[in-house]
Amino acid sequence: MKFMQRVKWTPALLALLLLVGFTPAGRAESAEPAYDIGSLNYELVWADEFDTDGLPDPALWTFNVGGGGWGNGELQYYMPKGNASIENGVLTIEVRKERRGTCSYSSARMLTRNVADWLYCKIEARAKLPSGKGTWPAIWMLPTDGAYGDWPASGEIDIMEHVGFDPDVIVQSIHTARTHGDAASNHSVKVPGVREDFHTYGVEWLPDRIIFSIDGEPTYTYEKPETAEGERPSDTWPFDQRMHLLINLAFGGTWGGSMGIDEGCLPARFEVDYVRVYQSPEILALTGQ
């Protein structure tokens, strides 16, 4: 029998072991801060209610401009103005059949990058979606700084996507280095009437999970996975860096146009009643923000 020397667990030694992630019994200790999800408070930190007619507020939004497919074979050219406007308290993004650059269609893609970026937050957006084969509206998030590298290494959170050939089916997704594109971690849910009525699409982004919702009801949770041998933690959880919000309406593309397009549906309109962003003081304190 091998002789085992007893160890005296002094406070200093215990603190050292906990710091490196082990308990005295040698069991791995979670490095995630503890919190009670049911007791979290949230405060509104950013919002656009789209109350002022005209163009979107440049203090809140910027625009991506150009064509070239945007990595998905999309057919539209994103315009800096003209395709996104506010009237009667609603933002409308419109895709049109018109020549812009080398593209036969125009639309808009709005984003908050370097205007408003967040690390851990809750987002709610109330929207009514367009109809027609080829339409592809999205409310989503991308990393602001790309700390872990180009897409998909730094992650993507898709709060809402809808393709016109699959009406009323909402897709909510997570893209990481391990799972992305067609192999993304996602959930689809049938929501009758998304093209006729407004519905609220949401996400709650926490240090160890991302919870999606529709009309206040949870639909899908992506929990922070264990890191496999040979992987970096960021390969499955790059979501510890700040991100920004995007709202756009694409036309065609590898997914939106995979069943063809119908120009007869144009112009098509993606309407947004509001976007609200909340943060939890408890989570901000736990994560040192």
C-alpha cells in the first residue's frame, strides 16, 4: 500500500487551490460567478421606440453599405438611406426591385456597432415580418471587436430569422467555431401570423447561458458547453466579449433564396415597433463591469 501523506488545509492553501479551480478533494470547481436567475433585476440601458418620423436616428444606428452577397450569396445592395424609414411609430425596412451597383435589388442593414455595444444583456424587439419567397429578415448580434478571430470564431447570436419559403417558422441560432452555418446550434418554432401581426423576439445573454424567447415565452436555451480536449474555451463560448445589434432585410441568398425567389412580392416590408436593451446590475457587478 502506497503511503499517503496528510495535508494540512491552511486558509492560504485553500485559497490557492480555489483560485486555480480545484477543491481539496481534487474536483473541478466552476469558474462561473454564482447568481440566481430568478432574482435578477434588469434596467433599460438603450432603446429605440421609433417615435420620430423620418430617417433612423444617427445617434443610435449606422448602416452597412454595398452588395457582393455579404457572405451568403444575397442579391440586394444595402443602401445608406432611402430603404429604412420611420412613420407612425414604426421602422420600415423595404427591399425593392431596382438596380443599385451590380445588384438588381436594394434594401437596408442597420447596426449599433461602436454606437451601442453590450456584454451580457436582455434584448426585446417587436416586429412584423415580410411575405414572399426570397425575403430573409433578421434581428441578430455580432461581436464588436472580433477578439477570437473572423467569423465564426468570435460568435453570432440570431435572435430572429425567417425565410419567405418557410412561412411562420422562426429560427433562433448560435454560431461558434465548433457549430456554425448549416450545423449551427438552433431551434425552430412555428408562430402563426408573424407576417400579419407584431410579435416580440427576445434573448437573455448571461455569463453561462443564452435564453431565446418569443412573446415572452422561452423557446431555446444554449448553455455554455464543457471545453473538449484540444479545444479553446472560445470554440464553443466566445460570448464573453461585447457585441452589437443588427436589423436587416436580405433578398435571396444561400438560405433565403434556396427555394428560388418571387419578384412579385416586391416591394416587401419588414416592420419594427421597438427595440429595447436591458442589463442586470447583478450580472454587471459579478462580471466586473
